[in-house]
Amino acid sequence: MRPEYSSNATLISQRHFSRCPKDTRRTARQAYYGLCSFLDDNIGQLLTALEDNRLASTTRILYLTDHGEMLGDHGFWTKCVMYENSVAVPMILSGPGVPAGIEVGAPVSLIDVHPTVLEGLGVSGADKEETPGVSLFASIGSPDEDRIVFSEFHDGGAITGIFMIRWRRWKYVHYVGYPPQLYDLEDDPTEGNDLGLDPAYAEIRENCDAKLRAIVDPERVNAQAFSEQKSRLAELRASGLLSKKQDFGFTPVESGAVS
């Protein structure tokens, strides 16, 4: 299957890392690869335990993550943009009912986890309106090559909302108030040629934009996100909790530095 797509991302400005020496950036990449190796080792232990207990042949396994990592590509670090490194993540399904050696071109998404788990557990009768995703078992048996997957971004510190759709060979990224991006992932899998302003692709962009707006109203949702963030920050400041926050994920800051 094509990569699974995360429903959100987190903004870490590239300026935080662009000032780092080359050796520091190399160490950061090595550390990330080390984390991947550590996770692989733990997954291996789990799979070995299934084998040792004669459960491997009767156990369905769904492995996924919530986002990727830019690792400095395109000048970005962490999970801050809609490039494939950040937004496309593993989605691996194995076990009974999963055929081997079949390539499926339909994209899948995190919203597919719920129906996949329900089907994998033999749960039926789920309300389809509450489960917009598609079971991976169904995608394997009857893939929808025309399917659209969607991702959006509204993290704190972002200057605007970001909305992305993947449709067929195209990735379209809409920035509220800014020019869009368009990539042909078949001819340009590393996303080095932005067609967002190319007159030759105006019709494709219009088509993609219409498909995006059939899913969401970018301007309305963007305004709602900023309004709610502003309201939440005001609540935290009034309560004094914001000034007591000592770190942002991993970077220590001095007391009172966050305001």
C-alpha cells in the first residue's frame, strides 16, 4: 500500500536547527536512526514472543506511527510540513486474511485504523457515519485508486493553517492566505519541483482545490483554529499556568520565559 497519512503535524521552525553546526545536525540524524533501531528491536521481541507462544499464525498485527521526520530535508526538521518525510508514515498490516505479494496503489490514512481494528476483531454493525475510514482489509480486496486522503495542520506558532490532499499522483497543499504547492509524486517523488504556480498546471490545481473544499472549508477552519488557540492562551495566562510551564517538549527554558 501507499504510505499512510497523518492527520496532524507539529510546527518546529527550521531556524531552531539551521544555526546548529554540521556535527550537531549529523548527531541529531544518528540519534533518530538510533531511536528507529531501538523500536525495531522491541518490535522484534514482541514478534519473537508470538512465535515462541505459537500465536504468530493466528495474530493480526497493525503497525503505524502518527507522523514522520524531516531530518533536515528541504531545510526542515521534525514534523512541521506536508512533505512526504513528515506526513507519510508506516502502515503495516499482517496476519490472517492479509495476502502476501500484492501491491495496492490506493492511499490509506489514520482514519482507517478504527474500521480496520473493528473488522480484525470481528466486530460488525458499526455506524458508517461515525467511521469515515476504510478497513485495510477492504482496501486490499477492492482498492479505490481514486481515493483522496487528507491532512491538516494548526499547531501553535504557525502563521496559517495548512491543508493537504493526496489524490492519484498529485499532492496539493493549500496555505490559507499564501500560494499553494503542487507535486507530481510519480515523476517527482522527492518533491523537488513545486508546480504550485506553474501556469501549465492551473487546471490540476483547480481540480485539487475543489476536491479539498469538498472535504473542508479552509478559511473557516483556519479562523476557528486561531480563535480557539487565542482563547485557550488567554485562559492559561489568566490562571497563571502558562508562566509556570518549564519546557516545550524537549528544550529547557528559564522560568517565566514562556508568555
